[in-house]
Amino acid sequence: MNGRPRMAYIFDTGPLFKFLATDCVPQLISAIGGSTVVVPEAVDFEIHDTPDRRPQFRHARDVWKKFPPRFRDVIPDSPSEELRRCCNRVFGIDLETLYRHKKDLGENMMLLHGLSRAHAGEKVVLICDDQGGIAKAEEQIRVLRHRQHLGTGPAEGSLSYAKTTSLLHWAIEVGSFKSQEHFIKKYNMMAELDEALPKKVKDTGLTKRPPWPPVDH
């Protein structure tokens, strides 16, 4: 679909909600180069459960139910040995205890699945807007790179993260929005959903050139 490298894109709930609630599924899929949207079971649960308390996300739940199956992969959170090791290493608790902490469970499972896949040699991108989640991801990225530098980590695996603004940047680069006006309309809708995005689109740099193509003279 575009020239982005093939990676495993594992999503937290927040960024996914923004694209679903604003009917930006084509832009989402374009942004990640036609790769699969990977979500842990805990994130899938949050997509279905959160709209009962936050009505602004009800449309997102409806869109998720119709999401193209070939672009969606809900991965089980059932314990594996690698998930258990990652959980103990990152959080200092066992998986069963983590499961009981429903707050941020989707975010935490995103991180654990990402680490598990990176340790198995995959190139993984975590998609998260929450500052706490980003801080956890940054710490584990540093740990993984340090282990690789010492020769004790996976030779091929990698871990990085991206935010909603990153996805929007990529979608603009591949021409997924019909016009800048179309993009701004969708951005403003996303920014109204929660506090993760700057309210003013100009504060993001996403109306500049690049990522928009040069003006033809």
C-alpha cells in the first residue's frame, strides 16, 4: 500500500478510538502501510466496554465491529511463559495479579505483547498516547537496546512507539486525506474526544509542508 516497512503495530485503546470514532479507518490502514491492526484482548474489551461510560466512543464501537477482518488481529492475553517473564521483569508482579488491575490493563498488555514479540525477533511499534504508557515504553526500549548492545538481547527484534500524531503524519505523507481541509476537520473531531491531542492543529506541525506536498506553481 505504501513504502512503510512491515512491522507489528500493536495498539492501545486511545489512538484506535480516535480513528474509529471519526470514520478514519482508511487513513489508519494507510498510515501503517496496509499492515494489520493488532490489539490485545484487553484493548478489544475496552473498545466494547468504555462507550457504556463515555458516549463519545459509541460510534467507535460500532465501527470496530465492522472493521475489515483481514486488517484486524485480536491477540489472546492468556498467559504464556514469555508473557509471564515480561510481566515479572517490567511490573514486578505475576500476570494473574496484573489481570486484576483493570485500570490501564489494555495499555499494559500492549507493552507486554510488544516486548514478547520483540524478544522473538519481530520489529514492533507500540501505538499509545497516554503519557504513562509512553514512559513505560521508553524505559523498555532503552532496556532492550542495552541488552542488545551487551549481546544478551534478541539480535533481530526491535521496539519503538508512535502516537496518534505520528499516524496522522504518515497518513498525510501517503495522501490518505482528500485535502488539508478534510484533514483539519477530522483532526478537530479527534481532539474533542479526549485530552491526548493538542486542541489547536497548528500546534502539531501537521499543517506544514512537509508532511503535506509542496504547492504546485
